[in-house]
Amino acid sequence: MNKIAIFPGSFDPITLGHYDIVIRSLNLFDKIIIAIGNNTEKKNMFSLNRRKEWVQKTFLNFVNIEIELFTGLAISFCIKKKANFILRGIRNQLDLEFEKNLYYSNKQLNKQLDNKYFIETIFMLSSYGKSYINSCIVRDIIQNGGDYTTFVPSSVRV
């Protein structure tokens, strides 16, 4: 059985924190699908297509990484893609609390949607030097004319 992980997020824009989680996870999975979606709680700064382009350029030379757009629930996308794992990054205690609730919700949804297909969530702690980076801060820096380039892969240019 192939170990396929879905790494869902809005990636608005992709940051070095996201990059760090994916790169460190490569030895755990046969394939990682970076699933770019729209979070209904967020007002996105960049279009889905622009975000996808940045992520594609970032991981251009990685044959075991795929980039896809998705709508709806991440757990439904996992079932559709026959992925066994959801990959999530954790920067701090606030992320842990949020992700813990999402984990339990996904467990319940997994049972309701397909109780024969088991999906597990894997949490990766951010590297120490990347734990303060998030897309919200990067968007604020961009909106206010600051130098955002030290927080994002070189593929991200506004």
C-alpha cells in the first residue's frame, strides 16, 4: 500500500514554514498531495490559480509531490484521492488546540463518509526557526510594503 498524504491549506501565500513541513515529511510518505483550497473563514489575498502556480514552482523538481486544487472537506478529498494521511503543521499551542479539534472532527467525518477507509492525521512541529511564520503575517507585510521575501520561497513574487 502506498503511503499518500494530503497537505491541505489555503497557501495564501505559501511560506517557508509550509515548505519546511513538506520537505521534512518526504521521507515519511510515498507521495504528498498539496491540496490548495479556499478557507471560508479567510478572505484570500491571492487567486487560487496564482497560489497554485507558486506552489508548483516551489516543488517543481519533486516527483513525489503533486499540487491540486480542492473544494469541500479535506477528509472527502482524502477519500477521493485514496490518501491514508492528512499532514498538518503545528507552530504553537494555539495551532495544537485548533488542530486537535479538527482531528476529532475528521475522525467522526471519516466514519460517516467511509468507515472502511481509515485516514490518520500526522502532525509535524514547525522547525524552531520557522515557527513564527504564517501566511497572515506575510500578507500584512505585503499589504504594507515590507520585505516579505525572507518568509516565502523564491517562487513567490508579488
